[in-house]
Amino acid sequence: MKKASILVVDDDSSLRRVMKIQLEEAGYNVSLAADGDEAYGMLPELQPALVITDLRMPSGGLDLLRKIAVSAMDTTVIVITAFGTVETAVEAMKIGAYDYVTKPLDFDALVLVVHRAMERQTLREEVRALRSVLDQRFGFENIIGRAKSFLRVLDQASRVAPHDTTVLIQGETGTGKELLARAIHNNSGRRARAFVPINCGAIPEDLVESELFGYVRGAFTGALTNKTGRIEAAEGGTLFLDEVGELPLDAQVKLLRVLQEGELAKLGASTPTRVDVRVIGATHRNLAAMVEDGTFREDLYYRLTVVSLRIPPLRERRDDLPELIDVLFKRAKERHGLLQARMSRPLLQKLISYAWPGNVRQLENVIERLLVLSADDLLTEDNLPEDLQAASESNASPLNFPLPEEGISLEAVERELISQALARFDGNQTHAARYLDISRRALIYRIEKHGIFHEDQPE
């Protein structure tokens, strides 16, 4: 395995040699330069993963750092500064340095900082490589995100896209489940045919079967003509069943037949209709728990979860927020013709620090609200909805309690916290959700997940 490369820049020749010895013993390839000009001339050929540079040299480290920052090189920089001049190191970090160490050097501490910097650099290279592969091979360019957990989902989606395998996409409301489903369809052999989305939770229960499967003339009073169902409308293409967990049990039985036999039973028809569709389901609910409750068929569950993808919520993708905000803001400005609009730094920090229980959809809506309600080109915190104005990175007091030696169940802790919050507010879910700093929908999801019932809980 190739060793990572480091360039050490210092005008003290003896210190350069000692650092080279220490870092080579730690497993790195080390090159040396006596000043910033010499180092910058070595960069194109050397392409080091890491540069360690002194700030006080005849040809200074700050100038070298600035040149690296504006170049196309993806190089991490650690600066060395004399004790008592930390403010210079802070300035360097504002320019783009990863970290700093002070003289006289503690070489053990230096090696630890280098290890952390190298781990960060490796992760950045992995994310960049994976993103490049996905963009080039699969064209998932409309999906924004560079968090490693999110890129894994895109990688899995890109692998399954060319195959007619049934897929279940799981994730909270607003995470982009339909966008991912469309990307899978657009990168499949069915891309030239229809992508038919259905929100199963938006169809009245007594109309589900006629909407999905269709009917023949005379099937019931008022059925004056034949009706093509949404499944048949997706012939040759992809059927996207959003909130598939909301399907009634009778419709689940008929959907299972579509998946297993490739045929559907129209209402009133004496013979089945052959169909060729790929099914992608999506849900924010815990289908496994619903199977245990008897509200979702086990056989259908296993047919839908041939490949299961979980989109992480936005709070687990903090590193994606700056890019998401920037892209969504640009789109909104173009859509409303407000190209001069810009965000204040405090507003941007507030948006980045918020937990976003409604995920990307909520973020997009808030950005649009900010844009259309602002009286000036400069958008500020004053335009935020009240709940976001009051929000900080953590509104709750820290919990301090000893952990038991024998271990603890995280699910049991979550269940107990939710039960106590409901009891505190006499079953009022809105107040309990606000107290727990989550959305009401997220609370309901967890109530269903844990099977929590409070006697005063409103139906």
C-alpha cells in the first residue's frame, strides 16, 4: 500500500530533519522544503496529501497557504507557530489551514494531529471519488449530498437501477424518496416508459382498489366505462408507491399478486390482466413493526424489501447543509427573478445549525419563504418563522446521569422519554413533540414504532 506523502516546510534545517525522522517512523513519506517559494515549486510534481509549514520564514507560510487555498490542489495544511502568537494561527485557519501546532514542538502531539488530518484527507478523497463515479456512470446529478452515509445509498441505488428488482426506500418525510426513485427509473432499461407515482396515503380507502387496479364497465353502480388503473398505466415502466404502508390489507393482497404473478385483477373483471411493471415502494413508517402488529402483510413486506435503501435524515448529513442551502437558494432566486438576493452570515449559521425535522422539503420551503417575504436584497434572521428564530443548536439542558455497568437499551431509553413526555402533557402530542425538540410527525412515528399508548392521548 502506498504511503501518504507529507511536505514539511521550515527554515530551521535541524527541525526539518527531526520532523522527517518522526513522521517517517509514523509511516509517512516525507519531503522537505526550506521556505514557501521552494515548497510551492515542489507541489505540482509532489502532490502531497499534507503540508506542514512554519508561519515565520523569509518566504512565509501564510503566503504559501493562500496560494494553496486558491489553487485546484486538494491538500490539507497544518501550520506551526511560536508559542504566544496563536492569533496568527487563527488567521491561518480562517484562510484554510486544518489545524496548528506550537513551538517548541511536542512530537507525539504532532503525530496525532497528522493522523487526524490524514484520516480527514482520506475521507475527502473517498467521497470525491465515489461522487465522481456516480455522476459519470449513473447521472444522479439532481441529488445533492456528499455525506458518506448518503453516498452509500446513492451507490446502492446505482447498482440496483439496471435490474428489475423491487426496491423499498425508507426515510423520514421530506428526505427525497421520490427523487431517488426517479433516479433509479431514469437509470434503468425502463427509462423510456412511464414513471407513475402514487401517494397511497392520499387516496380514500374506498377508492384505493379502483385507482390502483382499475375496473370494468358495470363493476359497480356508476361504473359506466372501463377504467385503467394506475398500475396498468405504468406498463413497461416503473410504479412508485409512496407511503406504501398506508395501503389497506385487501389492496396489499392484490398488490402481492402483481409482484408475484405479474397480473392484476380489475374490479368486476372475470379474468386477470397481465402487466409488466417495476415496483418501487417508499415509506416513513416501520413496516417490520407493522408486520408484527398485523397491519402489513409479511409476504408483501418480503417482496418489497428485496433491496431496502434508507435515506438518512438531514440532521445526520450536517456536512451537506451548506451545499444544499446554496443550491436551493440559487434555484429559488432564479424561479422568482430575485437574483440580487443574498443571505446574512447570522442567517446562514442559523439555517446550518437547525435540526430540520421536515428535512430537505422543509429547508426548501423555508428558503422560499425567506426570499419572497424579505423587503431587502439582504435576507436576515428577522424573516425566519418563529420556531426557527427561537431554535439553537440545542434548546434542551444536557442530561447527566450515570450509565449502568451492564449496558443499556437505547430503544428502551427513547421509549421511556417519549412515555414521560406524553404523561407530562396529558397525552398532547404537539406539546410533547415541542418538549422533545422533534416534529409531531417524528413523534407519531416513534409512538407507533415503540407501541406506546397513553390513556389521555388524543385519537
